[in-house]
Amino acid sequence: MRNAVLVGVLLCVSHTAGAQQVPDSTARRQQRTLDSLATALAATQARLDSVIAAPPPAAPARASGSYMNVSFVGLTDFGWSTAKDLGALQVGDHEPHARGFAIPNAELALDGTVDPYLKAFANIVYKLNAKGETGVELEEMYFLTTSLPGNLQVKGGQFFAEFGRQNAQHPHAWAFADQPLALNRMFGPEGLRSQGLRISWLLPTSFYTEATLAVMNSAGTTTYSFRSDESSAIHAGAPADRAVGSAADLLYVPRIATSVDLTDTQTLLMGVSGAFGPNNSGPGAQTQIYGADVYWKWKSPTAHMGFPFVSFQSEGLVRRYGAATRVAFDTNRVLPGETLRDNGAYAQLQWGIKPMLIAGLRADYARGDGMAVPVYATVERANRTRYSTNMTWFPTEYSKFRLQYNYDHRAGIGNDHTVLMQFEFLLGAHAAHKF
């Protein structure tokens, strides 16, 4: 269109020049000038047309690499007790085992995205024993899917079994400086964790309901009630060398949990769990553990920084340990096959008095029935009751001071009083824990 207009203008100019009878030499010079201008304009128009018609340049490729958070949590404890052997009272792996100072847990935590489909987590724990010797363990290392259909999610690697509320928590997330007696009794000093896969399903209900199933290896010190070399503390016999022959020799941990808002200021969570797998008291021997848990929290409608609040948490556990016919650990006596029954529970109350100040109360117990040959009953299954109170102060969200008192009663041994002091600090951005 622009070219047609230009040609028309040039023709008019040429016609006018001819009508005025300009000398031939002058007319030719003017015509050459007009031709040059027309050629330049045509070239410019062609370049403009090619720019308009060309597709936009492709955006530079964006990197899709992962990010990673790195954090470090340090726990320092001080413990003193009327019991000379503090380790006999504080049997958890992340508790002080001798009078004086202890570093029972220093955690290096890594978390981040792998790609649009996966996240990954790792927790490497350093600890000092009662002799000051350093131990290192890969506590957790697993991937987590982020985009499966049907409200499904898969976790794979090494991780804590989602049994109840506290087993899957790391020590710095505990409400008390030590773990409940019932969890020590059922899952041993280090809690129930192993290598495996866990699938979860968020049910399509109007309130939160989640079902999970973990399939895990059943061997090792972190599977205390199953194929653990520490199992002699339960059945008093020599542990059998039991290999994995079929899927029945794996550990299965199902759980279902639900949450409802009772009011605008009150929330209630409930769950039931199980753990089923082989133990190494002998061929074919099996262990069954059942648990139920509840958590209730009230938060003031005028809360500031989450305070004030009141929370209540409780768990109850029952274990059925099928002990096979076995040879006693320290003699040649044959112990008969039997089912060893243990149970335990705890209840704890926390009062968030004002921002960064929390008071706590806890009562817990663990009990075990007798054995067919009573003389072989182990001290690890003796009846025990404990009452605890503590005060926790957070100077900031990155540090914590805790003072705790325990009153213990151990059947056949007596009563003891223990004082625990704890300081915690956090470096970096630590991944959030489940509510």
C-alpha cells in the first residue's frame, strides 16, 4: 500500500515537471534523484515487513536445577540423678547416659527439590557417648513425590516409621528432653526406622484423613522388636540368624490419621497404627504392635505468635511378641515358646503461658507380663512408672533452654529423682515438621 502511494506521488511530480517545460538536463537530474529515493524507501519497507513477519526470538532456556536448604541443630544436655547409673534410667539413644554434660544429638539436615516431581531429605546425626566418643549415623535419607495423581504420595529410602505421633519426630522437636517409656519399650533406644517404601493416600473427605502403609526391612538395631540382634533383651534367648525368605519376612507399618476442627480455636487429631513383622527368637516367630494416639490443641482467638495455648497429647501401645522355643542366652536351658505381652502409654500437657515460654507435665508407664521361666525375665521388661515436669524458654526461634525434673519408680529397684537441663541452637533454614 505504501509503495502504491509512493509511485503515485512520483508520477504527479514528473507530470508537473513536464508541464512546466523544464530543460531536459534538469528534468533528468530530478528524475534520477526521485528514483534513488524510491529505491531507498522500498528497501526500508522490505526490512520493516521482514521484521514484522518474523517470529519472536526464542526465550533463553531456563535452568531446572534443584535448590537445597542446609541446617544444623545442636543439643547439649546436663543430667544428674540419684541413680548412679544414669544410663539405666535414660535409655534413649538421644538422652544423657551419665551424670554431667552430654551431646546426645547434633543433626545436619539437608532438604530440597530434585526436579518438578521429587523432593529429597537427609539427616546425618553426630553424638557423643558417655565416654566422649563420637558416633555418626545416617538417621534419615529419602525422596518424596510431589505430583502423583489421586492424592497419592510415595516416600522411599531410610526413614522413621509413621507410627503414632512421636516416633517420627527428631529429638529437637520433642516436648520433653527424653522420649516416653512406652516408645523405648516397643521400639528400642533409637526409635522404629528402617529402609523401605511408604505410600500415602489423602482420602477425599470433607476433613483431613490420611492412610499410609510402609514396607520396610525388618533387621537392624532400629527394628528392636523385630529381627534385631538386641532382641535378647526381650525374649532372653540367643538371637536366631534369620534371613529374608519371602515378603512375610519384611516389616509392615499401616496407619490412618484424621483431623477435625472442633471450633475456631480447637483442633483434634486422632490416629491408629500397627507394626507387623518377624522377630529372631526363632524360625516363624512374629511380632505385632498396635497403637492409638490423640492430640488436642486450643489456641486463644487473640493469640500473639501462637500464644497462649494449651495442648494435650497421648499414646497407648500394646506389643505381642511371639517368642519361639529357644536356648537361654547365657545357659544351655531351653525356654518354651510363648507370647510375651507388653503395654505402655504416656499423656502430656503443655501450656504456652506467653510468647516463647511453655510449661509441661507428663505421666508415662511401661509394663510387661512374666515369662514361663520367671528367673529369665529381663530387666528391660520390668514395670516402670515416671512423672515429669519441665519449663521451656525460647529466647528466639533459633535457640531453646529447657529445665526438666523426672520422678522414676522401677519395680524391684526403687525410686529415683533426675534433673535434666538442655540447650538447643539452630543454624540455617530447617524444614518444617508435621503438626
